[in-house]
Amino acid sequence: SATEQMERKLLTKRGSEEYKKRSQTIEPVFGQIKSCRGIDSFYGRELHAAKGEWNLICGTHNLLKLFAMTQAVRN
């Protein structure tokens, strides 16, 4: 299962070091999406619908970051 694979990965030194980076790289994005944008669930009930919705959420997150960076450069 996926849980067992993750447990095995965390037992290795490299795996645990990579997982520690998660709090600095991935988790802030989840927090921004959930709290700042108010997205805490999916509307689609099936997996393919949820994946499509997640892709849109991530795409808009990246576009907003890009827009903010271009505005900062202009000012």
C-alpha cells in the first residue's frame, strides 16, 4: 500500500531528509490554498474530477504567484 511504501522510505536516511524538506516546500502551498483561498474540499465526487479540479487550483495558484512577481518587478 502507499502507506507501507512511505513508511519504508522514511526508514532510509535519504527518505527522511527529503521528507523534512516538505515543511518548507509543499506545506506552505497547501496552507495558502486552504486558508487564504478558502478551498478545503473538492466538488467532484470521482477521482478524475478531483484531479482536474486540483490541477485548476494549482494552476491558478501559480498564475497568482506569477502575477504578484511581475507586479513587484514593475514597482
